Amino acid sequence: MQAETARIQIMVEGVTPPAARYFLVSFDIDGTLEVGHPPGPIALETVRNVQQRGHLIGSCSDRTLGEQRAMWSSNGIEADFVSHKQQLEALRNEFDCTRFVHIGDTITDLQFAGAAGFEFWYAIDLSLADPEDMILGKEGAASGQHDQSPLSSR
Ligand SMILES: [Mg+2]
């Protein structure tokens, strides 16, 4: 009987979509990533490390979607998504993740993140020893304040 229960649990775990446990981390490009114009403080190695830990990564930028895809592929990274800043909220519907984080360099990033219910980090605040631990290990500045945020109309 116990063995039967254990087998059922394994089956249930086996069909749980892995993405449900993970973060979706959206990066602005210009002023945020090292390959942006201007370059920002976030190394692509940080993005790779976040992705290798099983989380979804991509960009949310004023650049066209084609330019964003080209930026990722020319740097050998297979992004899980590209988005316009106004479309951040759509990512919440598209991906079944537990936490949604946007990282950028301007108040515009903060405002779009807040309006879409994303946690937000300023890129400059992550240019420390373990940026991916900061991204994944604790909540961003806007986290938990979505309902009360003055940046949100809700
Ligand atoms: Mg920027």
C-alpha cells in the first residue's frame, strides 16, 4: 500500500510542469546588459547562470523583437522570450512561473514592472559579487508592494 502511494506521488511529480517552480527573469538591454548601448553592469554570464539554474530568461526592451532575438543569438544564448516593455504583463499569462522579475536601468523599467506585477531590480544594484543569487534569492525592491504601489493604477 505504501509502495502504491509512493508510486502515485512520483507519477504526479512527473507530470508537474517544471516551469511552475521557476522564475521568469526579464532583462532590459540598453544600460542594463554589458552588450547594451550604452553598456550596462549585468554580464551575460549572469544571464547564462540564471538560465542554467533552470529559470526562464529573456529581454524586455524598446528594441524591436527581431533586434532582441538577434542580440541573444549573436551572443550564443537561447532566450525563452523577447518582449516589448508594454507587453510585460502578457508574459505572466504565457508562462507558468512562481516569480516574475524585471531588471532595468530606468524609472520606465520600474513603472512597467510595477504595472505588470513584476518584481523589479535596478541593474546597478545587482552588479555585486553574486548577482544571480540576488536575483533568485530574495525579493526585488518592488516585490510585495504591487497592490499599494503608487506606480500602479490598481
Ligand atoms: Mg535601459
